Amino acid sequence: MGKIDHELNHYFQDNRAFADIINLCVYDGRQVVLPQNLENDSTVLYPKDRNGMSKERRADVSKRCSNGYSFCIYCLENESKISYIMPVRNMEFEAARYREQLREIAASHKKTDYKNWDEYSSEFTKDDRLQPVIMLILYWSRKPWDGARNLTEMLDISKEDREQLAPFLQNCRLNLINMYDLQNVDTCRSQLKYVLRLLKKDQNREALYREVQEDPVYRNLKPETGRMMAVLLRDDALQQYIEDREEDGKETFNMCKALDDMRQEAMERGISKGMNRGKAVGEDLFARLTGSLLQDGRLDDLHLAVGDPDARQALYREYHILN
């Protein structure tokens, strides 16, 4: 996942963003998990690999939430690509996390805590309880997930056998969340709300520009929110713009100004390119194309037209600038 993975994992370390995504995905937007009740769950698991060596394994982001005297462990796995082994990976992590809790409970007991041999041999009393582990797979891609969503779908058994064996199989269903299909995003209290708003408009740059222009919140974002938006929108130019501004030490990021500056720069670059190509296709052809593309919010196509002659010719024909 590269840079997307890094930004997502960093972003959800913030308790406010983490609480928002849990409330949105698990509790339909109700404010059940509160930021002040979250603490980092830094447990590292070391399962054996195929060579018998221990290998570090942890969820991308994992936090414990206290609710009175009880706890719940929430874990996030960020995926931008399909994993065809995800049900097994998910099962391994959850089982290992429960096993880790058993070790913690056993270490906390004294011999006098056990009432009988069954409890002593189990190192777990009849009244002991484990903390629930809830794993969410956050899928950040518009490509439909065509992998298995539970363990049963991965098994090589006939339909008849599957029906017969179903009561005896652990299904290990994935809590797979397509981040482009989320509803009730406005219930978020952190700036995650604005990340998810833009994500829904990533296929329509004109709508995206309107969203940013009309809401003043986009003029005062945290830098990490801007970086998150840039990587999810797959906008290299915006990423570079943010990195350049961060070097100036600014504590806030103005997405509205960023898009305006980028559009102005693209216009100036486009006009310059158009003038340089004037002898071949007419002095104002590229400038006219630039104006049309900017008016329609097609910044990506403008970038393409600058460097790709075939794409530029196709756009000339589309806008009836050339036959």
C-alpha cells in the first residue's frame, strides 16, 4: 500500500478519528465510543512463519476502549488492494489476540485464585472473561472486492457438502467496510468527515471543487488531513503542494487555496504550452482547450494533454477545436 498505508495508519492513531470510524462502522454514527475512553493497544504478536521463525504481527491500528469496568479491543486493517487470503489473516490475528489475553490473565493469577484442578490446569477461572476483539477491514478502493468475505468461501467443498458441514464450520466472516459506500459520514466529529466527503466525489472533480469552495472548514485543515486527502485522491500534484507548504512550518492547511493555486498554475502552464505549439495547431488552440478543461473541472485531463500529444488531439476533437 506504500504511502497510502502510511498516511492511513498515522491518521487513525488520533483518538478522535479512530472513535469516528468505529462509531460510523459499528454503531451507525451514534457516539458510543468516545476519544477520551481510548488507549493504544500496543500488543505485538509473534506467530511462527514457515521456517519456524517468529515474525512480528500487529493490526495496523489497535486501541482499547473502556466502558465502565469493561473493555473492548478495536482493530483496523487498512487495505487498498484485494487480499485473497484475508479471512485466514483475520482469523489468525483475532485468535492470537485472544491467546495473548489468556497469557495476560494467567500471569495475573496466584495459585490461591484457583478453586479446583480444572481452573488450575487451564490457568483460567470459571469467572474469568476475555475482552471482545473487533477487527474492521477498511477497504480503500473503487475496485469491487472479489475475494472471499468469509472462510467458508475459501474451502474446496461442494455445495451439498457445504450445507451439510455448515453447522460444524467456523465461518470467520470479515467485517469488510467499503469506504466509498459509507453512509452518515456527517456524524463524524473529527476532520475525518471532510476526508470521506471528498472521497465520495473523487470521480467528479467539478463537484469536488464546489464542495471545497463552499465549506469554510476546508480553509483550516490539519496538515495530516490534507495529506490524507491527497493520497486518497491519488493526486501527486496536491501531495507535492502539501509537502512544499509543510516545509514552511504552517500548522494549518488551506485546501481551497491549494486547489485555486494549482488551477491557476495549470492555466498558466497550459497557456504557455499552447503558445509554444501555436505554429503547429494555431496560436490559441491549446489556450482554448485549457480554458474549456478548467471550466469543466477536468484538471487531470489538462495534465494529460500537456504531456501526451495523442490525448491532446483527442480532447481537441471532443471540444470541436479541431476536426
